[in-house]
Amino acid sequence: MLQLYHSNRLETLAEQFAKVLSTQSLDPFKAEQVVVQNAGMGRWLSLRLAQQNGIAAYRTIVVLKKILRLLRSSVLLAFKIAK
């Protein structure tokens, strides 16, 4: 499920994300994908989650550019198959 939160402070977003992760019971055998703007932000978020929750494991940090590239490839492939 896609959830969007916005703030002008990155620390506020990280705290909100840590709260969401600690309150939701998710499938422990399924990796979650977290989309971030760049690799440095992904690393920072992983460290911040580890500080707040004690652990930051089994989360796949994906850069937005990669997600957009995958979506574009999927759409183009579906368009070619449909022809």
C-alpha cells in the first residue's frame, strides 16, 4: 500500500515513519520497499530508523529514479505486447 507523508523537515518525516513501522504489523517474511530521493538519503534514513527502533532490517531502500525507470520499461513492454 502506498502511503505519502509530507513535511519540510526530514527529521519529522523520519520520526513519523518510525512510528508507522512500529505500530503496523507487517509480514515479517516480506521485504518492504522504501522510495527515497537519493542513495545518501536512504542511508541516512536506515541509520535514523536503527536509532529510533533499535533495528532497521529487511527494508529495501530504492531510489526514485530506479522506480521510474522500471515503471517506464513495464509500460513500454506492455504497449509492445498489446500491439
